Amino acid sequence: MIRNIRKEDVGKLNELLGKTLDADAIDYELSMLDDVDGEIRSAFVVGVYRVPYEMGASDDDEFFFHEVLGYYSGDEDDESLNHSFYESCAATNKYIYFWKPWTKEDEEMMAPAFIENVCYKMRHLYTIVLSGNLKSKYKGK
């Protein structure tokens, strides 16, 4: 079942992602996971809103900037990660600029939803979502 990430999930996500997430840096409204019988099948972890000045964003931009802190998919052929991402997009009525510093692995995993860009010599992946019209397709199934 697709649901919001909770603080008690962070320890398990640290193991699955192979890195330490700062529990206070996670946006719990936008971050989603697919949980089946207590086992996490996929996760899409998003940071709290901040203006990424390092890539040329400014305080008067129209976007709510959220960095993708990590994602997990237990099975690369599984649609579960897509479902978690879609729910993250549907979770809010904001104009969101999801972004992540570029790596080849991220590009392969996040294409075609995310596009490569370079701003102020910082290479990153991004996607823009106006999520006010999206309805939940997967939650509660």
C-alpha cells in the first residue's frame, strides 16, 4: 500500500538507501513509500522546501524546490517506484520543482520523468509538477 513516510521508517530507509537521512530534513507530506506486509517495496524520499541557490534559484521563483534525497526500488522491473513518485506528485497543491544532483545511475533510474540540466555549473536532474489536479491513483489499494 502506498503511504506517506513516517519518522519511524527512517532507520529502515537508511539501510535500504545505504546512507543516513536526516529525519528533520525529510518532507513527510511529499515522501512516499510502498509497504507490503511491513516490507518496503519502494520509496521516494523528498527534502523539505529550500531555495537551491547553488543552481541559480532565487527567493522570488514561483516554484517550491524539493530535493530528492533518495529513492529505493527493490525490483527494477517493478512499477512500485513509479507509483510512489506519482503519489508524491499528487500529495500537494504546489508548483514543485523536484531536483537531484546528477549521477549516471540516477539519470537511468529516473528517466523519462526527470530531465538533465546545468545551472551555474551544477549538473542536476529535475522535473516540474503542478500537482493540484492529480488524484490519488494508488493509495489505499
